[in-house]
Amino acid sequence: MKSMTGYGKSEAETKYGKLIVETRSENHRFLDIKFQLPDSTLSIENQLSEAVKNLILRGKIRVTVSLEGTKNNSFVLNMDLAKKSKKNIDKLKKELGIKEETRLEHFLMIKEIFSAESKHALSKNETTDIIRTVLHAIKKLDDARVSEGRKLERDIKNRLQIIEKLTTRIKSKRKDFIKITSSKLKERIQKILEDTQIDEERLYQETAFLAERSDITEELVRLKAHIGKFREIARKKGSIGKELDFLLQEMNREAGTISAKSKDAEISHFIIDVRSEMEKIREQVQNIE
């Protein structure tokens, strides 16, 4: 079981400067990878994306690659942009009646006027260095997700145990349901009819009908089966969050039916506790890969 949140960072000294890779991930229904790369590394974005997919199956992944003290790069002037900017500034000054002199600092404020341009395409070794460093950062990210996943798994297991104990108490309370219901119904009828003889067979039929409408045995059996299946899925490797989320919805549905059919205040209180634990599990499941 893995969490979908984590952080990883890796650095490497290369021939073209210090390479720094930072990776972050958060919850997402699918796998969403976004890169922030220097211009010189844009050509290998697809390779980096495939490398990430080999380790991460689900989540919103953000990978930032930066080069500090970049070597082999020079800054070039975008003369065409400078000329167009000058023309637009002059036009704007004329339209607005601005008489202020156009100075060099006005152009320096335009970010794209100067840009870093690599003197050569990335070599095979340079590409390998970048991919290796990205993979190292992603591995650290994955390790963080695994560590967080263990914490989530422990918490979920504890809450499943609480739910099982509560359902056991509910089952125990309904153990002699038909017998108790029949007795109570008989007492109520006797009070109403006083000395009139009660038709025992008719009473049994009515009790059986009432018991059938209020029987929660199937729901308890299904809830127990869902809990077992939940544990089974939780032991699997890979992306399991969606399966667990769906199963939790089914468990919640059974709990709601038990509460509605039982018509018992104490059982309703047990179900409130059960659903409270399920909601806490649901919050955890939203963060599972």
C-alpha cells in the first residue's frame, strides 16, 4: 500500500553545471505528470516521463529540473523582439501622449529579450546523467510514499478491527431476535385483548413476517465479507485505491440498511460508530495509490 503524497530531491554535478531535481506528488484520480525543465532538456521530456511511469502508477506528479552555474551556455539577444518592443512602446507613448524618454532599462524588463542558449545538443552521457538523477529523485519520492502508505495501512487495520467488534455486538444483540420479538408482541396483544385467547399460530405468522422485514443477517454477512475482501485487496501491490474506495461504498451501504431495518436504538448507535470509522477510513483511502 502506497500513499499518493510524497517528496524527493536529488542533485548531481555534471559537465554542464549542478543538476537539481525536485519531485512532489499529491492525490489524483489518475497519473498526471508535469515537468518544469530547462530549455536544454526539453528534448528528453518524453524519456523522463516514461521513466517516472515505471515507478509511479497514480497521483499528480510534479518534477522540477534546474541547472545551477550552467556551463556551456551563453546568453543571446532577441533582436527581433527588441525592435518590435521598441515599435510598440513608441506607439503606446503616442496614443497616450506620454513624452517620457524610452530608456534601456525598459527593454531589460522584458524577460524574453535575453535567453540562455545551449551551444550544443545534449550528448548521450548528459542525457543519461539527467535521467539517472531524475530517477533517483523519483525513487526517493516513491520511498516516501511507501513509508506514508505503511502508516495509512496500520490506521486502516485498526479501524477495521473496531468495525468488526461493533458488528459482532450487533449480531449478538440480534441472536434471540425472533424469540424476544414474539414474546413482546404476545404481551402487547394480551394487554389489549385482556382475557381473549390468542391464536398462537397466527401470532407466530405475524412474528415471522415482522422478523423477516427486520432481519439483518444477510447484511451482516455481506459486511463481514466486504471487510475480508478489503483486507485482501490491501495486501495487493500496485494501484489499489480505487478498488478500496468502491468497496468502502458497499460497506457503507450495508451499514445504512442494517440501521434502517433493525429499528433498534442501540443498534443504530452501534451503526453510527461503524459509519464514523468508515468515514475515517474513506479519508485515508483517498490518499492511497
